[in-house]
Amino acid sequence: MFARASRRTRLLLRVGLYGGFLFVGVPVAFSYVMTKAGPAAELSRPPNEYEELALISEGLRLRAWLSKGDPERPAFVIVHGLGDSLESYLGHARPIRQRGSTVLLVDLRGHGGSQAALTTLGAREKADVAAAMEELRKRDLVRSGIVLMGHSMGSVAVLLAAADVKDVRGVIVEAPYDTYRNTIAHHAKLLYGLPPWVPIIPLAIAVTEWRAGFRADDVDAVAAARRIHAPLFAIVDGKDARMTEEIVRRIYDAHPGPKRLWVAPGADHVGAILLPEYWPRVRGFLDDSGL
């Protein structure tokens, strides 16, 4: 009798241990993967045509580079994706500067030279984009409005930040996701083979919300697109399994217009700029939008 009770106790302990690992340990570990910031960067000095700025976003110090242009032309804020930094987007900035526009490049929180240990895939990074816009306003560089240009995670931050903002005159996004919950489920299946019904996914999101201080349901680029009144140019990378055409089209279809969508043939994730037609298409959008 005592032996039977002992075996039952050991079994219950094993079930409790394995269950605790599965429903607590795995979601916590997955949450750390979801909030891992960009790798520590070896910071470079800005080129001669830029000055380095320190922006403040929700108490965090952000690194930014500013190249002043004609204040009568729209000013651009260019935003990188997960694991990247502003240096990678100097090539995107060059043709825009050649048009005479001011350009502000910014390191999102937890990336490059900016503070924070966690990333929220655009949720709180929208405040970083808002801080960049406010800096341009303070410097009287937005007499002709602002154009926001975002990539991957940065494109979601841009869409969230642009909603209902009157001086945003254009939005260019490459490879945005639709909602936080959808993209976590999509990437869990794509990277780890986890089906969307597995309870680990909502548990991991709940842990992430608690750790990073945001609501997953508020991170909805489709809903944000409905509240953007500026022209939208949405770019799909043709070979991107992460942010597919179907996903990007949800955002595109929600926008009230004017708008255009380009599926960049053969481009990998945020790789459209490598195609020769990238700049003609971007310039065409800007010209047709009066930017």
C-alpha cells in the first residue's frame, strides 16, 4: 500500500514537473526569444553630412543621425528592422537627400546605440518613431510634412506611429506584419514547427506583455492603416516567407488610399532595394504623391 502511494506520488511529481516546464518554462524561454534586442553594435561616427543626436523616447536615450535639407521639402524618418541599426540605411537615405529632403535615421530601442534591453517588435517602438518626428518639428524641418519609411519591425512601428497624425504626408513600408498575435503564431510555425493552437504561444505572449509592458492586441498594423490619411506605398518581398503578400495585403487593403503595392520579384526579406526597379518605383510614388 505504501509502495503504491509512493509510486503515485512520484508520478504526480513527474507530471507536475513536466507540466510546469511545458506551460511555464517554455513560454518564458520563448518570451525571451521574442524580446531579444539587436546585437551589441560597434558604433561608428556619422558621415560628414550627418550630425548625431540623442532623442528621448519614454525615458530612453536613442541614437539618431540627422542630415538637414530644404525645410520646404518633406522630411524623412527612416526606420530599420529587428537586429539592425541605422548604419544599414544610409544607402536608402542617399537618393532622398539628393532630392533635397531632410533625413533622420534612428536606432530603435535596444538596437545600435540606443538604450533598452528588450524589443517589442514595433509595439513600444512606435514611441521611438514619434520621438523622431517630434525632433524634426522642434527644429522647424517639417513645413512640408513628414514621410515615414520603415522596414520589417520598423514598418510596423511606422504604421502605428502614423495613425491619425496630420503632418505625415507619406508612408513607405517594406515587409510589415499584420498583428502581433498573428506574426508570433506565424513565426512559431515557420521557425519551430509549432501549430497555432498550441497553448505555449498565447502563454508566451502573455509573459511578454508582462515583461515588456504593452498589450499585444494594441499592435495591429491593419487597424492602424485604416487611420492613416497619407498615401501609402507597401512593398512585398517576393521570396519572403515571413511577411508574405497575403499578410502585407491585409494592411494595404485596409488603407483608405491613395495607395500602391509592389511585389518585388525574387527579393528576400527587406531586400527590395537590391532590385534595379526599386528607386524608380519609390520615386514614382513620391512624385505622384507630390512629395
